[in-house]
Amino acid sequence: MKNIKILFIAIITSLMLSGCWDSMEINKREYLYALGIDKNPDNLTFTAEIPKINEGSEEQRIVYAKDSADFAEFYAISYLHSEKAISDRLMQVIVLGEDVVRDSETVKRIFDEIQRSPQINRRVKICIAKGRAQDIINTEIPGNPIVGRFLSEMLIKLKRENYQDIYTFDEAILDIGKTGNAMVPVAEVNDKSLMIERAGVIKEYELKGFLEPEEVATVMVLLNPDKAKIPNININVEGTNVSLGVVDLSMTKDFKLDNDKLKADYYVTMYIYINSFITGSNKLEDQSYLNKIKDEARKSFLTAAEKTVYKLQHTYRTDILKIKDNLYKYHKQDYEKVMDKYDEIFEAADINIHLDLKIKSTGMVK
């Protein structure tokens, strides 16, 4: 009897050391790196990217599409059509087609499934396709053919350099749940590659429209000036093209809510340097000329900023500037009186951007 007990314990121990009961060898699994989701007349089209990591090269991939009602059906159909099991534990990016994010109920259903999934990494990155997600996943990128990896690295770079806020699923669901709004990166096909420059404005799980790169930069400045990254400001002064770089930003905000009247003032200080001019010219030694540079640069930035604010207020009626969040934190009693009609108050708000521009350096070359 004692020997039987010892044998039983040895068997149990060996099973525990070997891993999970349902473990499967890596060459028996297909790992999704990217997944695109589009609408079709009946339900959804899932386009999956699978690197061929078991065949000696991570630089090869399989792309296939399945029409399914939801994630569960997609996995079930894929499992039945392959000798391997589908796994999304390594998924890098989920790309939502433009037609998907224009339908709030579809977005809610997809987000609900991601939340419930025991496998999908909640840090999986989310982006919107300009057009169909299938076109994004099918793009053959020279030198970097794994779309999931390419998009993931690009989104991380944009976040690191503060050109955009990267949106993992957790970040997106948190922002939408907290404020009702989000600014999500947009992936586009560009000359046989992919680019992410624009952003989609999401309100209550529905895409309201897109922001151009200079509009995205404006939003980033107004949200977080200490970290925001602004592309070069290119202007023309007295027939000469001048390129300016932004070296530093600071900002203070003043929000006032008086009954139904909302006033928001942003006081921005921008420090710039001249990074492209004309060799041999002494114009930069003339203070009046430098003042003209400042005036043109100020006009250029404010024109884009005012256009952005107008679009958010009157075209999209979406407060991705998080003014509502600020009111809730610091003017809670006043905000609670008007919270049910905040959209109308935001649309009619007096939002002003005041820019103080300073030239920090004219450069070392004379």
C-alpha cells in the first residue's frame, strides 16, 4: 500500500512539473500578432496575421480572413479549419475598421468581449483604420513585414516622443468610461507602407471624425504641454522661408463656469529656436526682423489651434480637451448643476488660447 501511495505522488508531481493539463507544444499553436475587424452586410470580418515563427523565420506570415459574429465564433471557426489551436496571448494590435467605429453598438460589443476574454492581453494596442482594417493587415511592408510588430513599435514610438497618446485597450476603456471621449491613433496605408499621423475622435464609443497632424499636436499641447511634441513651424518672412523648432513649452489654465456660461483660457509660453535660414544673411541680427518671425510663428500656431478648437466644439461636439474632467475635480458643485447639458455648454463655451512666443536661440552659424 505504501508503494502505491509513493507511485501516486510521483505521478502527480511529474504532471505538475510538466505544466498545465491542457498545455500544447508551440508548434501546435498559431499566435495572432494583429487582428483587423470590419463590418460586412451580415456580421463582422476578422482578418488575422500569424507570423510563421515555427518555420525558421519570424519575417514570414500568414494572413487570413473569416466572417464571424464575434470573437468566440471566429476562434471556433479558425480552430475547425486548422490542425493548430489559435492563441491571442501574443497579440500586439487590434485594428478597428472605420465602419466598425462609426457604430457605437458594435464597438461596445467588441470592447465587452475583450474585457471578458481570459486570453487577450488588456494592454493590447488599439488603433483605427482609415478605411478598412483588412487593408491595414494585408499591407506588405518592405523590410518589416509583420504588421502587428510594425504598428506596435510605431505606436510605442509616438507615445515615447509625445506625438500622440498610445491607446492600449485598458487606456481606451478607462478614458471612454471616465470622460466619454478618447483620441485614438489612426493607421493609414501610405505608399506600400503604413503611417500613423492622424487621430480619431471617439465620443460615447462612436467615431465622430478625424484630426489632422497639426490638430493632434494642438490637443497634445493643451492636454500636456510639458511633454507635447510639436513638429517644426515653417513660415515665410519677407520672401524667406524660416523653419522653427520648439524647444520648450509651459502653460497655465483658467476655467470658469458661471451658470450655463463656460470660459476656458489657456496661457501658453513657447520657446523656439531657428533651425533653418540662409547662410550669409545678417537679418537675424535685426530685432525688428526677429519680431516679424515671432509674429508669423504665433499666427501659424494660433490659426491651427483655433481651427482645432472650433472643430471639437462645433463639428464633433466632443470635449477631448478634458475640460469637463477639470470642472468635475475643481468646480464640482457648479458642474453638477449643468452636467446633463454639458454638450451644449461646451459647444457654446468661450475657449481662448493666449500664446507668448520667445526666441531662445537664432543658431550658432553666422
